[in-house]
Amino acid sequence: MPFEDLLEEQVGDFVEVIITAGEGCCLQEGILCQIGLDFIVLIDDDVRVEIPFDSIAAVRKLAGGAPFNGEA
């Protein structure tokens, strides 16, 4: 199954996205709300983050799509 299809199944879930950026990497987290042609959109509180597919190293989530800190 293509990566984009796997992501489509997780829309609405809280995820952590590990992204590669130059020599290092970092983590973005939020609710996966949209899959574009070549990017995803996360929403966390009032912040919208667009992440290109080619910058994604991994996507992590708890079973059921709950936030990692236990808050709903």
C-alpha cells in the first residue's frame, strides 16, 4: 500500500511526525487533518504545520490515535 494511502487512514488521529531537516531532524505533532498532493497538514492548538512528504522520516501514533500525553 502506498505511503499516502496509509496516511489517509490516519486522518483525524493525533500523530508525531519525525522530519529530516538538513543534518538533523526534529519532531512535529498534532492532529493529521489533510493529505495534499505532496504534503500533510497537522493542526496543534492554533498552529497549522504543512510537511512535505520528502521530509518525513517516520510517523508515530498511539493505538486509537490518542495524544501521547494522555490529554484528549
